[in-house]
Amino acid sequence: MYVSEREIKTGRPKDYKNRVMFTTTMESELLQRFKDISLRDRKNMNEIIQELIEKYLQVHESGNDQYTLDHPTMAYPAFGQDYALLEKYFMNFVKDNEFDPIKFKLQEWIGLFKKRFGASPL
């Protein structure tokens, strides 16, 4: 179903200080689905795109910290994982020679916790 621009009720146009028009290309089926959903939700397609761009800029504008081969890392389960997963990791995968690096990392977490909340978590 094609919807003309006249059928979209956009309300009062947004006041832009430096309005710029741009064009892009995408798969027609993708664009049609976007139009259908924006109509269903009664949201202006331009505003949706602008919100998405603003969110993208918030996340990526300062750059992405990347780990390179000259910056080795150790992989651990995510901090908020369930106890059972942490126990499985520590009992089955942590090697004896990893004791000191893990202990040091835990001390860093405790120090940051104390710095942020003013008290030790232990």
C-alpha cells in the first residue's frame, strides 16, 4: 500500500535553524514498511530519522574504543552474570597462573566502588 505525502498528517513543521535536504536510497520494501509503521504510530518519518541519528551520534561521536593486537585483553564473563555462570567459569576455565591478574582486577573494582559510593562493598 503506497501512502502519499498528503495522507501523512505531520502537524506544524519543525523550525530548523540550518535546514538541509538530503536523499538516500534503500530497498523499496524496507521503505514501505517504515512508512506503514510511521503512519500506524502517527509519527513523522523525518522526526523518527532525526531521533535515530541523534541517538547514533550520542553513542559514536566521541569514537569507539577499540582493542588492538598491541593491547591484549583477558576475557571474563560479564560483570552482572548469574552466580552459576561465574562459578562454572572460575571452577573450569580459570588457570592457576591467572590468580594475580584476577585478584588485581577485583581490587580495582572494589576501589572504584569505594570511590563512587564512599564505602567498600566488602
